[in-house]
Amino acid sequence: MSLKTHARSKAIHIMLVYTGGCNGCDIEIVNAVLSPKFDMEQYGVFLTWNPREADILVVTGPVTHDNKEPLIDIYNAIPNPKLVVAAGACAVMGGVYKNCYGDIPSEEIEGPVENVIPVDAKVPGCAVRPQDVLAGVVAALPHLLNAD
Amino acid sequence: MEEKKAKKQEIIETEIQMGTVHPAALEPYRVRFFVEDEIIKDAEITIGVNHRGIERIMEGLPVEKANMLTEKICGICSNAHTWNSVRTAEIGLGVEVPDRAVYIRVIVEELERLQSHLLYLGHGCETLAHETFSMRAFYIRETIMDLLGMIGGNRVQYGCSIIGGVRPRCELDDNRIRKILDGMGLVEKNVAEFADRFVHDSIVLSRITGTGYIPQEQALKLAITGPTLRATGVKRDLRTDMYEYDNFDFDIITQDTGDVKAQLLMRVFEIFESIKIVRQAIRDLPEGKITDRSWEMIDTGLIESYIEIPRGTLYHSYAIEDGRVRHSIVRTPSMTNIGAMQYACIDNHITDGQLCIVQCDPCFTCSDRAIEVYDTKNNKLDKSILQSNIH
């Protein structure tokens, strides 16, 4: 284990980006990291709102058209190595919004997240359970720690 | 040597804009603060990046499916949307809902109000930069989330209503009733301690007293709804008009001052009222079946339904044709409260700007609907009404 990996494993920073879901996953993820019951911070996982200090990008929502460019900008602003976790049914497969205009081709929904940025881990659920978010982040960690 | 001269001092007007993705704001929206010497002179909130067209997806779906879909409008008051959508269909089809089902719906809705208000307190205190209070509110909220998970089977999307009653999953047996009562006792004790600590904290009070003031007159003019309106002293609560709440005895809480302090205390007092309603509902819970399946699907004209949800008045409307939904319209309370958010920012310090927005309990995800504002006097489309009411 390199010194860098050792240091990084003590402070994993999550950034949450919200691309047009229903708020449910969002609150559950903030709940999972911050609230005293689940408290991911005790495992050394912190929530940040600055892409430049983030290691893991957690994306919720089906990526609406207006949110596509901000999402790509945020993804590019995160330094390497980085991971992307798609959390919730909307982010994983478009959810109920995928075919929002039926058979008519829709420009409104760009998602699932895979279509926009590469995804490393998927957390299913509507809304995601805090335990699942933790499991998803932990499952993706080896990629991050073995990166260099 | 040339004499040095100071630049003439003058007030510089700047524009500070945030969003659409910003640390201080969980949800994507854009706000522009027009600042003069660190004092906000005007604020403008733009939404629309979240638009997903739920009404369009509902169009042409079978009514039962469309009802389930409305749950996905908002992740905080999900049950309220299902309830109102189901209620719309019930009004149109003339379905009699069994008493027991009505009581269970009220219990779930009041539990939802509890979790929404506690989320508000948590979010509000976080925006106040008081993390200890925030964590405490989130901790109390977990009790409610467990109860909702127990009743509905999911922590967030737990809508319990179906046409003619509630889902069989949401039947309350003795074990569940005992758990709900235990939970209510715990929440009441914890919130009382929280509130007691909160109102005796002079540092917090100095920050929130007088901040984000909304006068009553302006609140009525902007047509804001829910606890945000009641905090300005207007005694208006749609629960008094709903037949579901006929048998319950509760007070409508109002506050006079209309500032952040009033808004926060408003929610605290409403929590106690909700606990009171849940206890009454459990005490008087009628026996009998929870679903009435003897209704028939018929074609109807346009049906409308208004209910009171944690953030204010919710409106659903659609017509039924061949068992399918036609011309669905949803109006959420945050939509009307946006005017209040913009107004509350004016004449406050820039550091309180976010607090003034959060005090109106925003939920921009549910408010991203396609709207048209009509000027009823001239009978024409007017996009400037929301803005012009402020000035």
C-alpha cells in the first residue's frame, strides 16, 4: 500500500450531484452520511460540495437535459482517480421518467447516468436505502485505492 | 510628488448568482441576488432544470397506475401526492371510503408531516450553520422514518392510498399501533427538549429574530400557502375543510412575526398538533375493512381535489376516460411559495440570503411543473405577474 493510498483510505470524500430526481434519494444519501443513525463519517467517508476535493461522485436522478452540461463539468473538475456511483432507479436505468414522452423521441431526459459519464457502481432502489448507499460506496472503493 | 487621492466612496451594486448546482442549495435551482453594499435589494429564483413532465407521463395511463406515479413527484411528501390523486378519482367515481381506511390515511399523512417538519428543522439549522441542532433534528426524524417504513414498506416512497381505501400492507395491527404510540411518545419528548434548548439559545435567536420578514399583507398578495402563510398570522389551514379531519380535534397554529424565528417555531408547534392527531386517530381507530372494492370505473368530467400537505395546499385535477387519465394538472405548494422566498430576501444581509429562501420550506423538485400564469383581469397570459407582485 502506497503512502498516497493509505492517506486516501482515511478520508474518502463524496460529492452528491442531483440531476432532477424526486428528492427522495438525495435526502437518504445526506441522511446516510451525516445523520447520527447511519453516520458514514465514522468510517472515514465525508460529504463535500467541492468537486476539486471529491473522490467519489454520487449521482441521483435521470439527468434532465438542462443538467447534462453541469454534470459533465463537475465530472471533469474532479481530479483523478475518481469514481462515479449512480444511486437510485432513475440514475441506474432512467426510472419512470425514461420514456417520459412515450413513443415520441424525447430530448428532456438524457439519462441514465451511463449515457453521460462512465459509471463504476450502481445502487438500485426507489429510493435508495442508506445501507445500500454505504454498500455501493464500499464496493467501489478498491478501484479508487488500487488506482496508483 | 503628486498628491494621493482616495477614490470617491459610493455604493456599488453587484449581482451574486448561485446555481444551478451549488453547495448551499441541495436542489438544482438558480438564484440571483442583487446586492447593494452587502444588503440584498432584490432576488430572483429561476427553476426549470428539473422538469420531467410527470403530467405528460400520466396522460393516457390507467388511473391506478397514474396514482402510483404521482408518488414520484416529490420524495418528501410522496404520500400526500398519492393520497390526493386517489382522492381525485374517488370524488369523480363517487367511491365511499371505509372509515378505518380514512383513519389510516390520516395517520400516515400526519407521520409524513412530522418527518417533513423535522427535515425542515434539520435543514434550517444546517443553513443557520448550527450543526448540533441539525443533527438532533435528523436523529429525531429517524424514529418517524422507521415507523413509515414499517407501515408502508419503504422509507421514502410509502404512499398507502389506493382507490377505495388503503393497501393491505398498511393495515395497522396491535403490534404496529403499540410501536406508533411508543414512537409518538419518544418524538414528543425529544422535540420538546429540542425546542426548549432552541428558544433559550440567545446566539441562535439573535440570528433569526427579524430576519427574512414577510408582512401579512404581502403574504396574502403573493398567495403563499401552508405553514409559511400561517407564520405571518393568517389562520388558514385546509385541514379544517377536509372531511377526513372532521372527527379530529386540533388547533391551527399561527405566529405573528413572520420572520425566520416564527417559521421555525411554527413547525415545532405543528409537530405537537400532529402528534395529537395521530394519538386521537389511534384511540378512535374504527373496526372494519380497509378497502372498498365495490366501485365501478365510469367516464367523468374534470375532477378537482385540494388537500393540505406539509408545505401547503396541493391541487390535483384530471378527467377519466375509459379508465385512463386525461388532462392531468398538478400544482404543488412550493410553486406559489417561490414569490415569498424572493420577497423574504429583500433588505437582508447577504449571509442570510440562503436562510431566507430555506425558511419558506422550498421543494423545487415538486415545483418544476409547466405553468402558465393568467392575468384574470385582461384574460391574457402574463409571465410577469409573479415578479410584479413583489414590487
